Amino acid sequence: MDYTSYLRLPQLLSNQQMESAKHGVPAHDEMLFIVIHQTYELWFKQILFELDLIQEIFGGTRVDDADLGRAVHAAERIVKIEQLLVGQIDILETMTPMDFLEFRNLLMPGSGFQSEQFRLIEVRLGLKRDARLAFNGASFDASLTEDARKRVVATEAAPSLRDQVDAWLSRTPFVDMGGFHFREAFAAALDKMLSQDMDLIQAHPHLGAAEKELQLASLRNSRAMFDGLLDDKRYTELQAQGAWVFSRRALQAALFLFLYRDEPAANAAFRMLKALMDMDEMLALWRMRHALMVSRMLGRKVGTGGSAGFDYLRATADKHRAYNDLFAIATFLIPRSALPALPDEVRKSMRYRYEQST
Ligand code: HEM
């Protein structure tokens, strides 16, 4: 075994073939363009590899504590990779639009729309077909090869990580344990906090009537949203309006884990939810950076894949999110000091302690 053969460097390093050179007009920046895209695809491969592990762990009917730690670790690794992927845009932006024009036409009709691995990442994280933005009347997988499309469709038919996390959260104990019902205990604490906030706003010396009404309406809205978490029928209506995607049980459990994250039994689960939010945020950031880069490269031109270019890509940063629900939970968070105390039975089952040996 040696470095060169282990890494298959002769094959790897002979895979950067500049189209411009083939046409007898070598464009210096095309090498960077190829290397950047290839490294993206390598990192996509690693992300999918980490998702294999995470989805295997979440795929069963129970998630073992030790395995949850491994899943969190893999999820946090994905976040780090995504940070790198956002950073790579800085390097590509050293290519100016005019340098890009030297070879852009040679790429037609090649496009990022043809990246199978990118679509697989989106689908496996939980982005659903009907939640996607339409572009040019084409479906998002129309540009893929027949084989790649089949693999994407098969992946869509399998549970996504979001589906698996939903099922896992729905099984969270502690939320209803013995005589303890988290929803009721928390509703009382939330009401107390909201009414204190309302008093504060109403008595505020520097807020005008219109500003007060705006703030009060926002608090009333938070309470109405929370009502939805308490009532099945209301929740189904909210889900139909697109306000929530996760199941009601899963959301209640996620709220519980956010609030009681300091209890040892909630800690790893909270880190997993945080990693999912980080992943979602990083991907949104990549979409936005990519869109801005596209706007500086192409201006208002349409993409080689036929989309509206910048406008479409910018809108995906907002709409193509798989874990929005976890972000929305912040609507209901209250300070630690206002948290209802957990009954002994629940607290004991969430903690471990080491007895002193005699
Ligand atoms: C000069 C640099 C780039 C330009 C001008 C550019 C342009 C575009 C455009 C216009 C689209 C919309 C689809 C279309 O109509 O073709 C697109 C989509 C896409 N591009 Fe790029 N791109 C660039 C670099 C990259 C890089 C480095 C990657 C890394 C993998 C990438 C990955 C993608 C992906 C995955 C999509 C699909 C996004 C989605 O549908 O949400 N692009 N690109």
C-alpha cells in the first residue's frame, strides 16, 4: 500500500478535462470550475455516507442511547462539511463573470439541476416533492438521467430522516408519565409568562398605541399557535394550512426536549435536534450564497438548466427547508426560571448519578 495507489491518484487527477482546451481555446478559470464542482460532489458523497449511518440508527423501532450519540456525532460532522461547502463559494467567486464567459457556452445544457447527489441529500433530509417550487413547468428531477431519476424516486418512497425523527420524537417518554402531563403543566407556565409580557407592554411608557397593539397581537398569536398543539382538530387544520409538518406528538416532544435539555436523558436528543436545525440553516445559507454568486455571474440571464436563475435559487433558500418546525418552536420558549418543575418521578428517570463506594 502506498499513498498514490491507495488514493487512486492517477485516476482522480486525470479527471479534470477542460472543455475549453478540447476546443483549442483553453480558459484558465475552467480548471477551478471543474475542481470546485468535483470537490462538492465528493463532499456530497460523504454527507450521504453519514446520512446512511444516521438513518440506519433512526430506522428501527427504538433508538439505543449509545447509538443516538453516534448519530449526533455524524449529524454534527455534516454541519461542519456544509460550512466548508458554503466557504468554497468564496474561492469560486475569485472567477469573474467575464472569465466565466470564456467557457460558459461550452457547458450547455449542463446544469446543477443534474446533480443526483444533491437531490438525494434534499430528499433524504426530508424535502418533499409537493413542497418544492415549480420552475418552467418542469419537475425538479426532469433534468436527471433516467437511472438517476429512478434512484431519486425510490429514495422519495422510503422514509426520510425527517419522517424517522418524527416517529422517534413521538415515542419520547417523559411527556406523559405517571400523573404528569407536560402539555397542561406547560400551558399554565406559558399563560403566566404571556400575561406578564402583556402587562409589561400595556404599561410600557415608550410604546405608542399602534406598537402596543402589534406586540400584543404577536403574543396572542403565539398562544393561538400553542392551542393548536393542545388540540387534535385544530392541529390538523393548521397542518392543512402548512403551518406545521411534524406530527403533533412529535412537536410536543421536541418542545419538551428544548425546554428540559439540561436533564441528562434529554441532552443527546436536544443535540440531535440542534444539529438538524444547523444542517437546515447551513443548506439555506449555501442556497443563498450560491444564488448571490449566480446573480454576479449571470445577472438576470436564465440558467443553462432552464430556471429563472437568481430568482428561483433565492426563493429555494426560503422555501426548500425541511426543519422549519424546529425553528418555529422558539415561539413558545420561556426562560429557565419560569419552567414548571418536573415531578420527582420524571426527574429521577431523566437523571443518572454515581453512588459513592464505601
Ligand atoms: C459559476 C458558477 C455557477 C453558476 C453560474 C451556477 C448557476 C446555476 C443556475 C442558474 C442554477 C439554476 C438551474 C439552471 O437553470 O441551470 C443552478 C442550480 C444549481 N447549481 Fe449552480 N451554478 C454555479 C456553481 C455551482 C456549484 C459550484 C455547485 C456545486 C455543486 C452548484 C450546484 C448547483 C445545484 C445543486 C443546483 C440546483 C439547485 C436547486 O434546484 O435548488 N452550482 N446553478
